[in-house]
Amino acid sequence: MPTPEQPVYPAHWEADVVLRDGGTARIRPITPDDAGRLVRFYERVSDEAKYYRFFAPHPRLSDKDVHRFTHHDYDDRVGLAATVGDDFLATVRYDRVDEHGRPAARPGPGGGGAPRADRAEVAFLVEDAHQGRGLASALLEHIAAVARERGIRRFEAEVLPANRKMIKVFTDAGYSQRRSFADGTVHLTLDLEPTAASLAVMRAREQRAEARSVQRLLAPRSVAVVGAGRGPGGAGREVLGRLRAGGFTGPLYAVNHALPEGTTELAGVPAHRSLRGIPGPVDLAVLAVPAEQVDRVLTDCGEHGVQGLVVLSAGHTEEAQRALVRRARSYGMRLIGPGAFGVLNTAEDIRLNASPAPYLPPPGRVGIFTQSAAIAIAVLDELEGSGAGLSTFISAGNRADVSGNDALQFWDEDPATDVVLMYLESLGNPRKFTRLARRTAAAGKPVVVVRGGRHSGGALPSGHLVPATHTPEDTAAALIRQAGVIEAGTVTELVDTGVLLAGQPLPTGGRVAVLGNAEALGLIAHDACRAQDLTPLTGAALPPGAGPAEYRQALGAALADPDTDAVVVTAVPTGAPGLTADALAAALRTAIDAAPERKIPVVAAHLAIEGLATALSARGIPGYPSAERAVRALAHAVRHARWRADAADPGTLPAFDDIDEAAAHRIITAAGPAEAAGRHPLAPDRAHRLLAAYGITVLPALPAPDPDAAARAARRLGYPVALKTTAPGLRHRADLDGIRLGLATEGELRRAHAELAAELGWLGAPRPVVQAMAPRGVDTVVRAVADASVGAVLSFGLAGPASELLGDIAHRLLPVTDRDAAALVRSIRAAPMLFGWRGARPVDTAALEQLLLRLGRLLEDHAEIAAVHLEPVVVAPRGLSVLAASVTLAPPPPSPDLGPRRLPAY
């Protein structure tokens, strides 16, 4: 058991981080065992850096210094180090101080006296060779999180004016800060409460670092294939051949430990028995050795300074996979795999095909991420069939390290990529994924996704170590759409949609002109438009003998029509003179180029015209072998254009003057120790008071266990009243007739009570209550749930069969703006019931939207609220009434997407 001299090591402070240059480092607490590492680190630091740290010449550390800097209590004194391998690259330390700058005294055993000091002095030291890599910024994020955990609210630092780099670390962090100059030093004070600015700074640094780490994998200057066989066959020899055939522009090496002594060449490239024997640097190593040999090869790679790994090998146990990632990161490397298919980059100055793919696709504007090799093959095959090109491609296998989120960070800023296609078999951090996808899509790069295993009940593919999500499928789908992600159902639909988005402008509406030389195919296109909620327009009915000139003229007329938002061109072979693939594609391109002011998409659906898909693709026009596929891709583009327009004006977060946040906090924290330890429902009276603090009034309901109690309750509330059951198995069961409405007299109330007891008593105690009558309207249900995977979610639907039987419920991720609330109300299929369906009076949707906004604000302000359920909420033509409510509290779930940057460790 640790003694006071040996405090418990805070292992949860350990983290792997990606640095500015794309390499990795491990941040961890410093321990007494680090004395030797600290001395070696200090010896490598320049005299100037030492002077900046200590404000005086300090050439070496004394034994007292070493003891001080390696012995911490992990409370008042904390030191963190950034490491690679066995070496320190940088350190940071804080010491808790009082308002006079003296070491803060710890409270006595009784805990009495003045409150603990909430400030600390902080200081950094970064090895000169690693300055500029973002080490100090990363350490500041982590030491600030540690300090907040230990009750420290501000950092103070004394910095020499000449130490401009360190001053910039503090001033660029985004925290609220104060700065002064006295006695020849700059005095900086940072408030450690996260701000919108500090979060934005952290995420911008995260994006640059993770993008750079992927860029190093996709654009290596040199590649080594480890495990390249001596003869044809085998994954390693195959990848080596693909790299050569693709024309990789950098040095290429083959490595096989079984090569005979003196072998210098294999399959036309320099060969070595060990990676350590390669005379020059290696940026990327492709590992095609059995799983049990990967660890040995990884050590060779790390000691040679390899920047990244693609691990084709499969068959690792879960623990072996975790160890593989830990060791790769310990050397500063990122890893794709294990079980990866490989990576491709079609840029002319790189031409990388580090995969078994038979050839390097032509350059294009589409970036693709997949996981398993089988799906990778399917996606590349579909892309080839479309005639489209590729920018970059990643198949991450088990995605033990590099994930789809990392790839999104890269493609977000990649000038060669306009559209991102992803086949995801698992999501390690759904909250981060939706954030990144929204940012990428809003910036003009659509993200199209197929989610494999959506209906597998949360089961993960073998080898995937990410936490299984328990978010309901309909909720997950709604939140992904809300983030601007285009969700496709199949690989074919994924590629179809991506090809259109990569080469065509987004439509401004859903009016589609259909033209072609076959009436039957045109009718199919019309029906497909109707099925996708598009509006087909009557286009030119070309005769069967129409040639390229007629097509050019018809398309020109459609483009000139201001009522046209998109065009579907259909074509079948009819034997018409000159209707060849090249001639038709050229005619369509000519018509488009003749109307440069009309930025609308044009797609083609064709049957059995040899080479037309390739000819169209070469001219930037997507072609499809069926009208249904063409229209489905177009419909995705229409919906995405609408999302983009809405995202440009997201609305505002409301400000409520009548919210009592402090009162709500008191109600929440009034729970006893047993309640506070786990998930528990609030008592009804406390739940109602909590909601009332945010302007949500629940109509009172008084217990009526017998007729006399019911009569007393009615006299208190005033007639007319409602009598209803509240037993768990009877609530909201209209089929059991457990409610009596509009009871205007005591006699009616007593008869109703007797009827309920007689009719429902066999089901158990009905637990009746008396409630004042609410104005008639539409019964709805409003819920809010804190989901550990995605964050807090607000849900809305109509009460009863619409939501319970048909699943007609809409969802929005918090925070919710006024436009979000309005869209939430209108997005359910049964929304017409709220707006005067069949001549009924429209209800007060404005009041409903206000309720949604207030409930969203409640969960945003109080992370301890796990769930709120309001049912029914009766929305009347004027106002609404909440008839029942429940609130559940729980310890706040961790928010990894809001803490300091760290790579996931599964």
C-alpha cells in the first residue's frame, strides 16, 4: 500500500498525444524512478533554455534538484513529462501557492481552517531539438486538466521577456489571462476554466496534428515492405509489386530476414535482411509478416526512426493488439491496422499503392476510408466501374490506432479531395465523428457514409476494440443526418453519391428535368423522382433516332429553363447514326459549357452503351447503369444542399430571463450520499420543482386512493377534473381505458373511481390521481437523455401509437437553437396533426418549441441530469400543459471530446 512518501500513481493522467509534426508522444506523471531520465534530458537541454527556466545559469541538476523534480504528491506538487521511448522530450510542473506566492500549506487532519489555495506556479522545459513540435501546448492542456481536478483554478508563471516562445504558449492557449511586467520578468496569470476560445484553440491544434499524422502515412518519401517473399506470391511480394507498378516516386526497399547473405536486390528493388540495414530514412513500413513476428519488426522500425506503419497481418489477440499500439506510439509512430488492406495516393508526385489493389486508380477528387479488406475491394471495384478517380484511400482494418476520425481531419484540409466516402464498421468516438463531419460538410466537402452492422444490436466485428454503443439505431441515424452526413445503404449507393458530388454542383431545389430517347426509361426516371420526393419536369421527348446534336439541343433547353434545378439524361442504344459513347458525352459537355451561368447538376442514366460511363466520367458527368441509381444519388445531393443552406443559418441559442439555475443546482445536489453514488429517479415533487426552475410547469396531480380522497382532491383543484391511473403497467395505455375526463361533479367523480377500481383492479392497484382538466389539444411526448456515446439528445413525437408503435420520433443533439427546435417539431411524419390536419385547429407550436428549448437548456446547464421524460404534453391551440414528468439523475458521464487532446486507448 502506498505510504504518504509514495502517493498513489494517477494512471488516468497518462495519455498518448499527436504532435504538430504528426509524430506521437506519451504524457505521464513523473515518478522517483525517472531520476536517470531527468538527468539525461537536462544534459541535452541548451544553456539558453536552462537560463530561461531558472533565470540564472544552471548547468546541471543537483541531487536535491533531482529529488524535488521527481518526487510529487500529485496534488500540491505535480510534474508531467512528454516521452518517446525511454527519453524525456519536455517537462512541466506546478506547485500550489498561496496569494503571496508561498508554498500553500495543506489543511490539517480535521480539515478545518482556511480553504485550500486555488492557484499554482507553473513552469516548462522543452528539449531544444524538439521545440516547435507543440509539446509545451500539449503539456499545458494536460497539466491544466490535472490542476482543475485538484481544485486549482489559475496558473501563474514568471517568464523572461526574451523567452518569446514560452510567452506565446501561454497567450495562445485561449484561456482568460492577465499579463504584467515587473522586476525584469513578465508575470502571466491564466484562469483555467475552459472557454470557447480555449476549446477552439485545442480543436484547431488537434486538427492540424492529426491531419499531419495521416499525411505522413499517405505521402511518404520512402517505403519499406517488410516480409516481401523471395518468390512470387504472398502479401508482401504482392504489395511490393503494386508499389513498383504504380510508379511510387520515392526510394523503395524490400526486407526479408530469410534472404541469403549478400542478397542486395529482390524483384528489382534494393533488399535487406533487416530494416536496420537500410542506409537511408524510411517514412512508411508495410508489415506483411505473421502476427507473431510483428512485435520484433516493430522494434526495428522504431529504432530506425520509421514514421508510420501499415500492418497487413491479421490474427492478433485483443491484448496483443493493444500492446502493438502502445509500442508503436512509444516510438512516436502512427499505425494503420492490423488487418489493413493498405493505403493509396494518386498524386503525381507520390503515386503510392501500398496495398494488394491490382492497380493505382486514376487521379480524382474522392477520398475513401474503409476498414476490412473485403469492403475495400468492393469500394474500389465500384469506383472503377463508375469510371471515376481517387485522391487518397485508407483501409484501416481493425482501426486499432488510425481511425476514420483521423482520416476526416486530413481530408478536411486536403486540397486534392472534394468528397469523403466512408464505410464504417465501428465508431470509437461518435461524438467526435459528428463534430468533425459537420465541420467538413459545412466547409463544402460532403461526407457520405455507410454504417456496417447497423442492425447487429451493437455487436462489433472481431478485433474491433472500441466500446460498443447502445444508442438506439433511429437516434444514431438522426444525429448523423443532423451533422450533415449523407447516409447511404450500400457500397454501390456510397460510390454513386460520391461520384455525383465530386463532379457536379449542388442543386438549388428538387425540380428535375428528364430527357432522353426512350419513353419507358423516362417514365422510370419520373417514378424514381417521385419516390425520392423530387419533382420531375416534362423534358424533351427525343425521338428514338435522336443523335448527339439533338441531345445537345435538348440539354441546352433544359439548362436554360429557370424552373429546372437538375437534369437527368437517359439514353439507350437505338442504332441512331453517330450515337457513340464519345459523341454523346461530348455533346452533353458542350451543352453544359455553353451555359456557364447555370450551375446545376447533370447526370446520365444509360443502358448498354459501351464505354459511355468512362466517356462521361472523363468529361465530369456522372453516368449510371439505371435511372433509379442516378435519381437516388441526385436526391442525396438535393437533401445535402438543403442541409448546407440550413447550416449557414443555424439560428440562435435563446436567453431566458426567468431561469433560476442556482435553485435547480440546489435541488439536484440535495440528494443523499446513496442517491449521489448512482443513477436514481428524483421524487416527483423535487422533479416538478426542478423543472419549474426552468419555466416548465407540471400540472399538479393529487393522489386519490379512495373516493373520499378523490373528492377532497377535486375540491382543492376545482372542477372539472380528470381521474387517471398511474400504475407503471397502466400509464399511457389508452387501450385499457384508464382515464376519465371532464368529471364536473363529485358524483361523477365517485362513479368514475368505482369504475376504475372494478375494471382495472385485476391488473393490480391502479394508483389513481385527480388532476385539473387541461385544454384539449394534441398529446405529445418530449424526452431528453444524456447519452454517453453522443452527448445529450432531445427527442419529440406524438404520444401513443405514432411514437410507441411506429417509432415516429425525431431527435436533436444539444445544444438546440430556435431553428433546431422548429425543425424538430416539423420533422416527424405525424407533424400535420399539429398544423390543422383535416380541418382541426392548429396548435400552439411556438409554445412547444419554447418547451423544447427550456428542456435543452436544463440538460446543458446540469450534467447530473441523466434523463427527463414529459408525457403527455398536451399542446392546445393556445399554450400547452405538461401532465406528467419524471427526472433521473446520475453522476455526469465522462466527456472525452471536451478534455485535453489524447489518442484513444481501448
